[in-house]
Amino acid sequence: MSRTLTQLLIGGLFIMTAGASTATMADETRLSIVNPPNLFDPTPNGYSTAVIVPAGARIAYISGQGGQDSTGGLSPDFAAQVKQAYVNLGAALEGIGATPDQVAKLTIFVVDHDMSKLGVLTETVKAMFGETLPAQTLVPVPKLAIDPMLFEVEAIVVLK
């Protein structure tokens, strides 16, 4: 085989492999949402039963985000704290170059939790995540790190 033909073949294989690799990379970072049909459908409540993280993915952990604004101010209102905490989570995601669809799991902490608080939680999660709802655990707690703090959310994120 001539040297020119060999170079063309190797170059063509490289180009074909590079294109396939890019497509594969995108699929390798995509989370798989799983809501088995034999379990209660959690999506109306703003979460998914399970999320599968692709093999070899890089993971980031976002520390608990509370309802403090950029000056450290904290509203005494639960709904205001929840909404601000998710604004803060969005800023933390942006800071690591991620988007909400890369969040695999949320853990939320609610002071003196009762069923009346679920509405604002579900509404806020659905507004941020749309149809790509992460796995989620709600932990009722008697108190958080700062006395007037009523809500905190932490996240596990799959990086692209």
C-alpha cells in the first residue's frame, strides 16, 4: 500500500473515531432517571425514585445552601428561604460549570417539617428542574446551623 493511501486511511479512521468519541462522551454524562412502574410515582412531589450516574463520571458535591441572600440576610419566612436557597444552589451550579439537569441527588433539611411545607418545596424544585427531577431525600430536623435558618439543600452533581 502506498504511503499516501496509508496516511489517508489512518486520517479517516482518526476523524471517524473523533466524531464517535464526542457523541459517546455526551451520552456518558447523561443521567438516567428511573421511576419503576410498580412503585408510587414520586414526580408530582418533585423528585425521582432513582438516578443512574454513568460509569466514569466526575462527581461534585455542593454544600448545604440556605436561604441567605448575598449580604447574609435571612428572611424569617419559610417560602422565601426555600426560594432563595434554590437561587443559591443555581449560583453554585453555575460556579462549577453545571446545570440543573446534572444534579443526581438532593438532600434537603427542613426545620419543624409538616405537610403544609411540601407545596412550596415541590413548586420550587419543579421550577428549577422541570421534567429532569433528581433523586431526593427530605430530612426533618429540629434546628440548623444558624438559628433563624429553616431550610437547607445540598446536591450531588455529575460533571460533563
